[in-house]
Amino acid sequence: MRRTLTAARGLILATGLLIGLATAAMGQIRGGIKGGYNSANVSLKVADDKVDTKAKGGFHVGGTLYVGGATWGIEVQGLYTKKGFKRDPASEVPFDEEWRFTYWEFPLLLMAQTPMAVTSPRVFFGPTFSFQTSCKRKVFDELDEVEFDCLPGQVKGTDIGFLAGIGIKATSLTIDISYEWGFKDIAVSEIVSIKNRNLMFSVGLTFPN
């Protein structure tokens, strides 16, 4: 709990700093759309013991707003994103299972880019704020499968994280790869810890160029 509060304070301070930088850097304003593939997973611990999990495919789609100059600025994103993880049978859970988390997510990113003739390489990083819209769990074996909503009080409805990535911008086209670390333990149980992890491959369009 203390670590989560410390991370939250740090992200709030970072958000304030980014907003201040954006105000100072005002020069261009560009809207955009983006979408892509998620390779989502979690850091899962039960009674402080790490539990092996596997990545689950998902997607993200939404809009972007860039405020800044030709070399650096701030980009705010609003994304509908699907995360989760898979888990093989174990002694305490003797069947395969999948967990699926759906969020509205809002990254606030500091972006630096190097303008070139055709393409502009770029790097970006910043905090993310996520609000869960659904949580589902599926259990299955060779004979049957059952899907149901997560039980009330099983998973928290918000998450706070940090995202960093690299990419290129070619005219109005953007191609990015990024990774997101969830700082917040989204499990309600005191003996279980679940923290989101997400590798993202994204393609977008900006307008005006």
C-alpha cells in the first residue's frame, strides 16, 4: 500500500511537470488516431511467491492530441485497451484459465523527436491512468470451458502505470513500440498481487501533418 501511494504521488508530480512543459512548448497542435496489438501479461504473486503466467493477445484503439514543437512536446492519448493473462493448470488451480481486463486508459507522454527529410525517429515516456470497464475470467480443459465475470471485490477498478517507447513518424503515419508497467496492485486480496504488464505495437495517423 505504501509503495502504491509513493508511486501515485510521483506520477501526480510527473503529470504536473508534463502539463507545465506542454504549456511552455506550445507551438503545434495535432490530433490523431492510433490502434494496434497488445501482448499483455501480469506480474502475479501468491503469498509472496511468484506464479508463472503467459501473455494474452489484445488490442488498443483511440485518439491522440499532441501539443508542442517540432522536436519535443506532450502527447495525451485516450485508449480503449484489452489486457489480461493466461495461466496453465497448477496444484491450486487444476485447469487452464484466462483473465481479461478492459480499460479506458489515458497516457500522458513527454515526446522527443528528431525531424528528418522522410522519417522522424522519436522516443516517449510518461504516466498512464486506467479505468476498468470489465473483468472476465475463463476456465477450460479439453472437454469444456466456462466464462464468467470476475467476482465483486476480486480486482480493483483503477490502475496507475508508466509507459515508455520508441517509434518513427513519416509524414502523417506513426509506427511505435512501447511497454507499460503497472505500478498498482490491482488484486483486492491481501495474499495475492497482480500488476499489469503490456507490450504494445501501434500504428497511427496524425492531422494536420
